[in-house]
Amino acid sequence: NALGIFYEMKEAGIKPDAISYTSVLPACSQLAALEQGKDIQNHVIESKLETNEVVMGALLDMYAKCGAVGEALNIFHQLPERDVVSWTSMITAYGSHGQALEALKLFGEMQQSNAKPDIVTFLAVLSACSHAGLVDEGCHHFNKMITEYGISPRIEHYSCLIDLLGRAG
């Protein structure tokens, strides 16, 4: 597996580069291997790659998917620049782990920044609203997606809206 190869590479004295880290971190996410992810972050720091946006984005995603929202937020704040992917990853992390109000607050900050929300961002926002039963907010953002951002809803967006309304009765 990717983690095994990564550690074999390290044992062989081969220094991992940014591509190595961005390849192994998703394996940690898929396996929910938080401790290995933390270990890899230490290697990233040793390699002085903590300013590499792609590597840091992979770390953010790994922490978010492993449920380590605090660590994900720390990485998010360390990013030299935040793009739509990093904003969406953090919004998803909050929403997936019962912190819908934080997700919505962060979405508001995203809208005030230079990052433009995309179809995936709105899916994360709608999902967060659904999990928290925030009907008015979910409907507001669904409409905003269409009217302000010109994004046509996909089946996933309608599913979130149906789930939101169903949970609220």
C-alpha cells in the first residue's frame, strides 16, 4: 500500500518530495490513519514543505477526513493562500462533524475573501445545514447558489435539500 511504500522509501534513504507527500496523505485519509498522517506532517515540516500549498492542502484534507477538525483548522490558518478547495475542505470538515454553525461562518468568510464558491462548496454548505436542521439557512443558500452565483443545482443539491426538509418534518 501507499503508506508501506512511503516508509520503505524513507528507510532506503530516499527523501520524499511534494509529490510523495501529496500521494501518501490521501491513503491516510482513506484508512483513517490519523497517527500516520501526523507522522507524515512531521516529515513535511522536516522537509521544509509547510509553505507548499498542494502539500498543505493534502494535509488539511487528511485531517478533515480523519475527523481531526482542530488540526485541519490549524493547517487552514497556516495556508499562505486559500483557494476554493481549501475553503471547501474546511467547510466540509465542520459540516461533517456536527459543527454546522462554524461551517456557515466560514462560508461567510469565504464569500468575503477572493475565493468564489463552486458547486462542491454549495454541496458542503447544504449538507451542513441538513445535518443541523437549519431549514431557512439551507433554502437561503440553495437559492443564493442559483441567483447570485449562477450555479445550476445538480441531483446532489436537490438530495441535500430533500434531506434537509425531511429531517425538519
